Amino acid sequence: MHLFLSLFYFFYFSLVGVYVMFMPQALTGFGYTNAQIGIVYAAAPFMRFLLPFIFKYYVKLNAKIYLLALLFTFLASLLFISTVHNFYLHLLSNAIFGASMGVILPYVETISLHQVAKKTYGKIRLWGSVGFIVIALWLGKINATPMETIYYLCLTAFLTWIFGYFVLAYETHKEEQEESDKGFSLKKYWAFWASIFLMQVAFGGFYTFFTIYETEQGVSKAFISYLWSFSVICEIAMLYYQGALLQRNLLTLLKLATFITAFRWLLLYLYPSSLEITFFSQSLHAISFALYHTASITYVFSIYTQKRLAQQFFLGISFGLGGGVGSYIAGLFYGEYLFLIESIITLLALMMLFVHDRRKQSIRN
């Protein structure tokens, strides 16, 4: 059931896995500084942030645009091979890559949320986590060279393109909007958008520098792949069993997940050299990513009539602007206090959720 959706998620998040887990370390092999890595990894997220505003006023996200995005994701990955030795050209390649990736996932997520019930969505989406863990274990095992890492990026981008095309077989829903896309407003729920932005700012250092951080603690690259893989195993378990939780109050789930994420970063700051604590903190990925992500996109889907645009803004503001700012800040302030800073930022995200909850209740009244 939903075979092509499952395969798409598998290869899309395999691609994300190569990009997030191994490309930052590969860039150090090409002589990039931490600050340069932070800037490079800010480019793709910033493009994801800009895209929704373009689609709101000038372009409609349809099957043709989606297919072009799949193609350009693959072409951008090929550009990495020739541009990686030049910081500015590689930065441009990452911008193209990020813009293309920023179109693909919101389109597919909208199809999934229309076609799959809440209780079964996680069982389809978990194949993305399986892809993430498979690529983590494989690249960790073979200890790929920096250039080999780019080759794997190209391969997973190609397979994402192929299976992304077949996802269109599920596109049977004609979206009916109560308002036009131009009527889409962020102001009504500004505190919610501020919260998801801050949450991903706090994730910026983790996604960009966790592998480097653990390497500096003396942990081998193979063992770091086990740390990543363990977090994804926990994520898969949550995605499989979270159906009942999603029937509850989504904002309460988001508050809980945000608080636990702040605790997770605090543990990494307090016990940087403890593998036991690090493993435990990675287990919390089940809540801070899997539960948080599904509850967030489901919540956004429920409060906006412009479904695709809402998902684009979710990706753009969270993983886009938030991830970009987070990567840039992490590159500037990388050091022993990085995860303490991330914990504080996550607590600010939690405060914004409480503000949003109060404002939403006042709007209803």
C-alpha cells in the first residue's frame, strides 16, 4: 500500500542523511573552516525560506513545478562535484539544491496528508527514517572519502527524482481553497511561526556540527553513525506508534516535545564526553523530531485552507529560515557552550507556544 510514497520518503531522507550527517565532515576534508561550513549550510535553508513568498505571489506549486524541482535537485548535486573546491561556487550550488528541495517535500506532504489517515501517516513516513538510518550505517561502515560522499549524494538525489515522479500517481485531490494563496497570512498565528522558527534555530548546531562535535570528543566516525542510527531507530518507533497520540491536543504535544528538546540539548552540554548520556539524548529524537514534526505539519494542515502553501511556509520558516540562522550561528559560536545556547533558544520556542495558545483562545472568544 502506498509503495511509491514509501520509496520516495526512503530515498529523499537518504539524500537528507548524506547531506546532513556526512557532507559537513566532507567539507572539512576539502579545507573548509567551521565558519565557512556554517555559511554553506545556511544557504539551502534560506532558499527554502524565500520560496513560499515567491509561490504566494508569483508561482503556483503544481505538478510541473514539482517535476522541475526534482530535476534541479539532481543537477545541483552533480554541481557539487565540480564546485566543492571553490567556496563561492559551492555556496551557489547549495542555494540551488536548497531551493529545489524546498519545493519537493511540501508537495509530497500535502499529497500524503490527503491520501493517508492520521493513524497510518507515520507508518508511511517512517520509511524516510529507514532510508536515513541505512545511509548512516553504510557510509559509517565504509568510511567514505569526501569525494565519495558527494557521489552518494548524487546517487540518492537521482533515486529521489525517479521515485518522486511516481508519487504523482497519488495526485487525485483537487485542492479547494476558501481563500486564494494571496490571502495567506502569517500574522494571525505569528507566535506559532516564531516558535517553529526558534525550534529549528536550536537544531542548527545539531544538524551541522554534531558529527564534528563528537569527533572532537574522540568518537570514531563509525560509532557516530551508530549514534545517528540509534536516534532514527527511536524515531521510527515513534512514527509507527504515534497514531493514537495524534488524536489528542496537538498543541499540548508540541509543548511537551519542545520542552524535552531543551532538556536534550542541555544533556549534551553538561555531559559532552559521556557516551551513555549521548545515547540517551539521541533517544529523545523520537520526541523532539518525529512527534514534533508530525504534530506540527498536522496542526498547520488543520488551521489553514491553503494546504500546499502552508506546508511550504512550514518548511521555509522552520527548516529554511530557522535552520539557516541556526547553522550560521552555530558556525560562529561553535564550542563548548553551543548546546547550552541551543537549550536556551528551545525554551524561548516553548514560551512562544504558550503565547500562541493564549492568543488562539482569545481569537475564538
